[in-house]
Amino acid sequence: MWDYQDICKLFQLTRPESLPEEQIQQIQALFGAIPEALLAYYRLCGGCRSMNATQDALLTPDGRYLHYRIQNFEYEKYCAFYVENQCCFVWAIKKEDLTKENPPVYETQDDENWYQTSNSVSEFLISQAYVQRTFSFAYSCEEFYMITQEQADLLIAKFPHADADSGLYTGVKFLQPYEDAVIMLIKDDEEFSCLWSSGTEQHFDMITEQICRMLNLES
């Protein structure tokens, strides 16, 4: 099963923020079927703009998120439901998997070659929510730091791990020092791109001081 309660807490959602039912019905008509894990997300979190449009975009029929309309992403064997903000990545479910409760998610960068990026829809959506939150918190380092595997291992050993990792992009890991803070590590060959943010200035400053001291970075 899937559990989106952690991402609701991350975005301080105390009640469902659903994608409008008419939008869900249009997606149902377009796809033919919606996996239960995606349908549950639409009805719980699909209407939360900061969760679905800060960095990348949940695809909808009316293009409410970054103006990307779901019907503009048509593929022979896949149904796309999420897109990177510049369309460099598109994420989709195989049409043959649409009747499964929580099928794998596939990614393309050229609209032709596809590879599996997440084991399930819920894994993808939870990971993507952490990406969106890293970019939407009020306080952020505002640029990626390139760090080595050894430096990444130091951070992983120091800070609590968030259960939100996936193959998103080229592989992403999340650490969560506080409820209102996220450290994102994106794998890039033998290095990692590191970005961190927080909802409070105090926690952001504390994380920045610790990371910069540990990794000998300039803050």
C-alpha cells in the first residue's frame, strides 16, 4: 500500500487538497484507467500547487501547473502524468500497467527511450514531493554544491534519512534534519549535487553551519 501522510506533513496539509474531480474524470477518460496509488494522490494532494508546481509539474487537462497540459504528452505505450519544468524529463506509466494498484514509473529524456525510474507510483510521488519541498521552503542555499561520494557519505551518516529516495533524475537521496528541513543529494556519476533548505531561518542557518564545517565549504 501507499502512505502519503509524510508528504502531507512536510507541506503542512491538515486536510485534503484535491485536484478537481472534473480534472480527474478527464484523466480517467484519456488514460482509460488510473492506478489506485495515483488516484489517491490526486484526491489527497493533487490540488496543492507548491507540491505540484514549484520545480516540476503534475500534468493536468487544464495545464494549471506550469501550463503543461496532459493531453500534449501522448505516447504509444506510455501515459505521462508528470514533467520536469523544462520538459527535459517526462515520467509515465506503461499503458499495460494502468489497472495495477501501484505500478512502476518510467522516465524519458528524448520521447523515444524509456527506463524505469521508480518501483512504484507512490515511491515516485513521495520522492517528487521532497524535491518540490526542497525548492519551496522559505530558506535555501539557492545553488547546488558539487560534492564527492565520500562527502555525501559523511552527510548520510550525520543526518536522519527520509524515506523518499528513488531513481528520479539520475538517482536522488533525501536527508531530513528537522521536520521543516530537507537536504537533497542528486547522484551525478561519481559526484553528488547537494542542495538544502528549511522553513525557518534558524534551522537553515544551523544546517548550513554544520554542512559547511563538515565538508569545508564556503557558506
